[in-house]
Amino acid sequence: MPEPQLPARPEPAQHDGPCLAGMEEVGTGILDHVDAMQRVAASAPCGPFLINAGPGTGKTYVLARRIAYHVMELQVPPAHCLVLTPSVDGGEAIRSQIRSLIGDDATDVVFAKFPDVEPSKLPDREHVFVDDFHHMPVPLYEALHATLGDNPAFTAAGDPDLRIDGDNDLFTRFPHDYPDARVVRLSRNHRSTPPILAAAMQVMAPDTAVPGRGMVPARSASGAGPVGRFYAADAADEAAFAKNLPQRLSDYGILPEDVAVVHPEDFDGPVSGAVTADRLGGSQFRAVLCLDVSENSYPLTVRARRALFVAMTRATDLLYVSHSGKPSQLLDDIDGSLFYEFGTLSGSTPTVEQPRLL
């Protein structure tokens, strides 16, 4: 079995050159290791602020630094800050980063999960920060809007294309409700290799909720392999590939916990540890396998595009898609040069050799 084409492991997000004019002295220390647009998002003045952040652009990383900037540079008391997140894990990720930036003062920042906040009993705080805005319940947003006034210190960060279940028009409503709101788009992806990012963007482009969106890879294309496309002989063959993949990759230094196997809803294959895309949240993995990317499981719908987009953008180094039977037409939107095809190809018989690992 040939070695997988593993790119060099990237360093954490680094500053990518000269600051924007006039930004040279902003936030010394707090804003180290951010790119230019991340710096703008983290250091913008108080007020209504929308961060439209594509996957891998450092949404949570930037939001934590924006909170720290408010505390350290704008002299906002930590106890005046309310952070709303969809889950405990998301809140802990931000809390940990804030603590590393401002120390023990982070314990005074108030955190709450969307499901735990009753719209009629909102915590009374002057500065509100929302992570994963695309998952925010509309009644909670409306309660905030009614409570905070016309020009609040309200920062929301997210990406409407990452909401799988149902539409959420909050990204349209926010600038309408707050005409003076600043809007920043983060489009420099620090997570995925260029082939993975290109394939994911081509899947989402026909139905994106972000008109004119583009994503630029921060990582080099050097050493990055194409997307593996496994043509399984049948469902059992596909399940066997999924079962064996983590072990195969462990031989090349990728730990089993760094491999995610993602299955569509109603998938009945016996694949232990596989999850649906909506369970992935803001996580990332060195390798991702998208199972059963077939016509039945991934039809030509916005919901299916978003689910596949979410799954694909969790991958940092290696991405595989697999299917038996008729493949999803969503895969037709991906440039064929981005694939390495293996397995039981049309008009061929299964090869004796092990499938190539990219």
C-alpha cells in the first residue's frame, strides 16, 4: 500500500504580512497571530457587528480575541460581557481562549447556551457576543433585539451555509435591524488543504446563502493530495472500507480519533462510530470519510448540499467520499481533476491491491 499524500502539518494561524494601513499599533499581544481581516474583526469598535465567517477561517478564534480586546483595550468590565453559544463545548472553547488572553478576569464573563436561555429572561449585560449565529433560535434573537436597543454592543459570528436544518434569515435581518452595523467577511481558510477546500466550495456554490462568497486557502498546495473517491462494490464493501480506514491511516501517524466517518441520515450500514454531519459542530479532523454519497442519500437539495459541505470542511489533510450504486449528482459539481478514483470503477472489476490512501 503506497504512503498517503500527507501535506506538512501547518502551524497555528499566523499573521500573514503587513497590517492594514493604520492598524499597526492595535491590540499588541492580544492580536498576535491573526491575519489582516481577523484583526479588523477582532478590533472593531463596540456596536452592532456581524462576522460572516466561512469554515476554517477562525470564527471562534477571532470571537475570543474580540472579547479580550473589549476587556483589555476598550476597558469593558468582563462581568458586562455575555457570550451565547449553541453548546457547552463551544462555550468552553471560547472561555479557554479568553482565559489564555486575559487571565483570571475571564471567570467574570457570563456564558450561556442557546437552549438554556429563556427569551423572556435574558441575562442583563451590555455587551453580547454570539457564536454560531446560524444556530441561534429566532425567538432568542428577537428577544435580544427588543432588549438591546437600536445601537447595541452586539457581535454575532457564523456562516448561514453551516445551518443544515431549515433556513435562518438572521444574516439578512441583522443588518436590516441595525442599519449602522458593520459587516466583515472572513474568507481565508486556515484549516483545509486547497483541494479539499476547492471541492467543498464547488459543492456549496450553486445554493450558497452568501452571494459572491469566495474562500482562499491559507495552506500551501505543496504535498496536498486530491480527494479520494471510493467506488464500493456494494454496501458491505463500503462499510468494510470505513471500518478499516482508521487503522490504515494510523500506520502513517494519524490517530483514530483524528479520523471522522460521516454518514447520511437513515444510513443503515453497520459502521461503528460514524456520525451525521449535524453532530460535527465546529470540530475538525485530519481525515474525513463521507459515506454513501449516493443519489438517494444526497439528492439535489439545499439541505443535502449543506450537510455535505459541513462534512467536507471538517477535514484538514485528507478527504474521502464513497458510494455504491448511483452516486449523488452533487459530486458532478466537483471538478474531476480534484478526485483520485479507486475501488470498483464502472466497467471494471475490483482490484486485488489495497485502495490507495491519499
